[in-house]
Amino acid sequence: MAVPFRFRGLEVIGVIFFLFNLVLFIFNVSMISLRFYTFPETFRASYMHPSERLFLPAAVVSFGTVLINISQYGLTKAGPWLSHAVLVLFWIDAALAVLASSGIYLLMWSTKSFTVEQMTPIWIFPAYPLLIIGPHASILCKTLNPEQALNIIIGGFTLQGIGFLVAFMIYASFIYRLMTQKLPQASARPGMFVSVGPSGFTVAGVLGMADSLSRNVDKDFMGDGQMASMILKIVANWTCLWIWGLALWFFFVSVGAHWSCVHPKGGIAFGMTWFSFIFPNTALITATFAVGKAFQSRAIQIIGCVMTVCLVVAWCMVFGMMIRAIKLKQILWPQKGEDKDEGGFKAPAKSERRNTLEKKASNTTSTKSNRH
């Protein structure tokens, strides 16, 4: 959902961030591939680590985000070939989302037993690949012919519903955990914002798809195409108003939970969960813009713009803190951040990694000797 109040240069800013996002995506894919190639044992370890495996679907989320940016900034500036390519990639992304979401949850349920005390909102994250399918469908369907667009809307609505319902069921466990165990420890508290995302993405996706439905249905769709699309749009608008309210409620609860952490006696060491301050709240902001447009509320749209400015400032702060944490070896370092042993899991020993490197070096040397 685009920012309702435009100015010259806003499109350029969006393109710059899109290209920066694309560079980061390629860089991360290259680095993680190099890690798995250099230390093959870490590939399996990533899937078995109690915390790290919850973030594995982030690869699919990142891929889906890149596709959303392409649909936003590329389709109107390139030929029909890009629309066809993104259409194929949309269905590939949809398949990956289903596999990643169901696969990670199945792996969790097959390898370890969990208690309510261990529950964190990050348990919702494996559903996130499904939750961005709807927003992507709402953007992509605007550039396709009616038949293709209708298929995208139906597929996007279906997968969005699956993602939201899975997250909604986990909401129940999260609320039960809060009622019986109080708030999570300070270091895990940023993850509470993950609970904002499912409702926000669902509102943005459903309202966007409902708004495009009337342009992409035949006149005899469900008896009367225009009437059916109008009824569905009205139902979507008022239903999403409730869901948007749920996202706001979780946002206020998450903000309030950090009061003790910003106290002079409190504080939270940087961890990758800090990005939960950013990504889930982008869903809330896009949902706010979507609700403002659906109900033609200028006040809601202004609130969304204020939230956007705050989010950009927060992103700059979190990104800067990440660079600082890397320099201080607080993350991306053995037994630091998400790389520490936990829940009975132990990372592959250094000796094992050293043997792997020595074996590869030996193989390389012997290959060169054979050539000579």
C-alpha cells in the first residue's frame, strides 16, 4: 500500500531502498552459502538449533519482499516479459512459503517437546512466508489481465488465510504464556512485536485484493460480478477493521512491555530480535494506509505517515546498532547471539570445523599436484 501523501523524490527514495535491499539479499545468500560450503556440518545444525531454525523462513520472506518491490517499482517501467516472469515467481514463492512454513513446524514438532514457559512470539515467524503472499497478490493483480489477476487473488487470499489462521492459533499459546508466566525475559521481549505482523499483513493484503476484485471478474461471476465484488469488498472492509484493531492492540502491549527495559536500571543487549521492532511494524503501517483508503479517512492516513517517519528513524537506529554489535563481536561470533548453545543443542566443535578445512585444503593440494 503506497504512502497516500506524495512528494517529488519519494519514488526515487523507494527505488534506492529497493536496490539496497536487493544488494543485501544477494550478499546474505552468498555469505550463508559460503558458510555452508566451508562448514557443511553447520547446514544441519541450522535446522536443529532451537532458535535459529525459527528464522530459516526468513530466506523465503526476503525473497517474497524482493518480488513485492519488483512489482511496485519494475512492472510499470519494463516490458510485458517482467510481468510474466514475476507471475511465475509468485507461484514459486507461494510453493516455497507453504513448504517452509509447514516444514519448519513439522521439524519443531518432530524433534523437541516444548513447554509453555519456553513459548515466545517468535513461534509465529515460520508462518510469515504465507503472510506476505496476500500483500504481493494485491499489488501484482493490478498489472495482469483479468483471468491471471483473478487466479492471483484467489491464491493470495487462500494462502493469506492459512497464514493468519496458523498465527491466530499460536496467539492463543502466547496469551496463555503471558497469563501464567508473565512477560518474557528482557532479551526476548523485542520478539513480542512479531505478534503485530500477522494481523497487519492480512489487513493490507485482503483490502488490496478486495479493492481490485471488481476490475477482474466477469459479469456473471457468482451470479452478478459487480454486485458480488462490491459485497465482498464491504465485508472485507469491516472485517479488516477488527483485525487492524487486533494489530494495534498487540502493538500497544508490545510497546508497554518494554517500559522496564528503557528504565535507567534496565536495558537490552543487541540481538537479531531487535529487527522485530521494524519488519512486523511495516505490516501495521501498510494496514493503516489500507484502512485509511478503504474508509476514506484522512486522519488515519496522517497517523500512518507519522508512524512511517518513526519507523524509518527506528530502522536507522537498529541498523546502526547491528553494525556496532558486529564490531564488538556481540553477534556473528561463537557462543554469541543466536549462535550460542541452548536447549540441549551444541554447535559442531571447533576441531570438527578445523578438520573440515584441513581436509578441503589437502584435497585442493593433491588436485594441483596431480595436474602437475
